[in-house]
Amino acid sequence: MIKTFGLCRPFYTSQYQKDLLRFMCTTVKPGSTERMECKTVKEEKAEVVIECNTVKEGKAEVLYPKNVFYNPVQEFNRDLSVAVISQFARDRLTNPTDGKKSKQSKVKEETDCMEIDGKDENKETIAIVKDEKMETTDKVQDENEVELEPGKKYDNGIKILEGLSASGLRSVRFGLEIPGVNSIIANDFDENAVSFINKNIEKNNLQELLSSSCDDAAMVMYRNRNPRDHFDVIDLDPYGSPSKFLDATVQAVKDGGLLCITCTDAAVLCGNAGETCYSKYGAMSLRTTSCHEMGLRIILQCIESHANRYSRYVVPLISLSIDFYFRVFVRVHTGQGKVKRSASKMAMVYSCNECKSFSLQRIGALIPTKGSNFKYSPATGPPVTDKCEHCGSKHHIGGPIWADPICDIDFIDRVINRVNDNKDSLKTSERIVGMLTLQKEELQEVPLYFKLDSLFGFVHSETMPLIQFR
């Protein structure tokens, strides 16, 4: 039996109800189902009862209000997040200097200078520096030899923020299933949701790892803009577009940190409302045969543009169109030199209104100079005339979109290996492996695509079997 006291807005009152009510919640188990009865009391002695169901997913067991929808389809999203963040945590702890390349380069430059000088005292200094590096490497190797355990707090572990937690199911799973974690914050703006997060923390015995927060997600991230307060991982799974959180997100993540972002406004990103897409993501979407990939590239472009304002840039790890939503995993790095290349990663899309052929126009150009240096300049164009060269129709202009690769094949291979080694712990492991394998086999340097049936349909010909076409 669980008894808690606090403040909340009752679930069964009107959506316009603003009064805060004192409540007492008692969890009971009538038969095989678990039910929570919450008695709320106002000045006029009104009473509201909240019934709850128990939801089991992965290793987590959480309470859900009966009138709150639990979407089992999103279990794939959560399983994928657990697998990706687990691998990221392993990579992060295996290479603790990741994201601190600027300091390493300074040490290397100082060492190089000492080697050039050639004095005895400098040689002694070099030997000391090398010994310290070897000791540090040995310590790191010893730590890496120890198998990381999920549910255990690590002082050098990763810090995770879930900005929009609802019941806290995702955060509870993070705490129970991801190894190498230091702390997790499950935030939500709704006080009712936070009260259930607290109950689920206690129910799963995660008081040491997981804490709740009742605040606006953007404000939580803005308050953690100081580098010493940055998060290693930020997960955003909003209802609709995440665009209003992105400015705060790219400032609150560590150098080399991971962003896990969901967009459920697929219709907007796929060209049904290009003007709305422009207002939210800064790009015009088009209704084309490759509209889902274009939607992913618009999201990456939007995150990159927000990051560039703070001398940061993104490296996509995984980008997927799943069911009714998009999910992207990107790492954020700091470096003004790399930020200058961002314009060359973006492109406008010229799509024929009739035959659906398309051409890409990069916004910026990189001109090689001496060594590995580049000169940055505007690109020249456009790549098309006023009429389509194939059918004579007009073009629609979309973008800008991300025109570079949308995934990291090496990282995908590591995630696939991890999922294959832990198939029993993830219910949707087979689908995860299938989706990631499919993305790995795509042409990385070729944005967008044609559909075979559309091509043959336009020329009024019988569609050729795909195997024969390949």
C-alpha cells in the first residue's frame, strides 16, 4: 500500500480547472489488476477518484492513470533509445577524453615544442608527461575492464535529462536498463505527472539514480547552460514539434553529447503544410516520393542551424522514419572551424511538379587550398532551368535540407552488435536490427531517392522487378 500527500490537478476535472487540490493516494490490488484511488478535497469537500493501471515494459513497472493513454507502439522508440544510449555510455566511458580535443591538441603542441628544443630538462619533462599519460591510460583500461551494471550509480557516469517525461516510464527504463549512469532527471510541466513520476521512482527503487523535476523543459535546459552543468544525453519526445525546445537543447548538452529527438508532426514535415514546416523548422517541405527522408533532413538542418549560433555543429548517428513519427540521434560538438562548413552541408531541392525528378543545389561551397585548408564561398547555380528537362513542367523549390550523410555506419554496427547480444532484454530487438541494417545499406552520399513504381508509372510501362533492376 502506497500513501502520498501533495498537490495536484485532478485528472477527472475540466481541462480548464486551475485550482490546486490536496490529495491522498492509496494503491490497492483488487484481484489481478492494480488500482490507485486518489481522494481530493477542496473547501466544499469535493472528492475525485483516480484509477490506475500497472504497465510493465522492459524491466520497468509503472503506474499509469486509467484515463491517460499508454501507447504500446512507442515501445520500439523506447527500446531503440535504451540501445543507443547504452552504446553511447559505453563509448563515452571507454574514451573519457571524448569532447576535449582542444585540450589534447594544446598538450600535443606543447610536447612537440619541447621535442624540437632538445634540451635535457625538456627531455625529462617529456618523460614525466609520457609516464603520466601511461598511468592515466592504465587507469582508464582498468575501469573499462569492469563490466558496467545497469541500475548502479557511477561517479564518472553520464547525466541524462528527459525533458517531457509524462509518467516517467522512459526515465525509469533508462535507470534500470542503461549501464554507466550517474544521474537522470525526469522533468514534466504538469504537477499530476510529476506526482506519478515520484511514485514510479519509489516503485522501482531508483531514488539514488532518478529524480523528478516540475518545470518548463526549456527553462530546465537554460539553467544548465554552464559547461559544468551540461548533460551528456538529452531526450525530447514531445507531442508534435520539438522546435521550440531546440535552442535550449543545443546549449545544455556537453561537447560530444547526445541528443535524442522525436518529431510526431510527420504530416507537416512530409509536405502537407509547407508553410507550417517553414515556420517551425525554417525549411519548406515538399510532397514528393522521398518526403519521409526529406523530413528527416529538414529536422537535421533545423538542429544544425540552432547549434551553429553557439559555435556548435552536429554529427548524425541514426535518423529514422518510424510509423507515424521521426526519431533522430545526433552528437553535438563545439568548433568554430567546423561550423564554417555548415553552409556546404545544406542544399535547396528543385522538384518537378509532374515527373517528380529532382536536383539539389548546395548553399555553400568548399574550395581546397594549401594542405587540408579550404576557402569558403557561396555556391553557384541553379542546377536547373525554368522548365524540367524531362517533361517540360515547372519546379517546386524546397529546403534547405541536410545534404550530408544522415547516419554513422560504425556506430550503427556497434548498436546492432549490442542488441544482438541482449535480445532477451528488448522486446523489439528484431525490428531494431532490421531498421538499423536497412539504414546502414543506404547510399550515404546520395540524398533522397526515386520509387521504382513511380518511375515506370510515369512512362506508362510495366514495373521491372527490383532484383532485376539492381
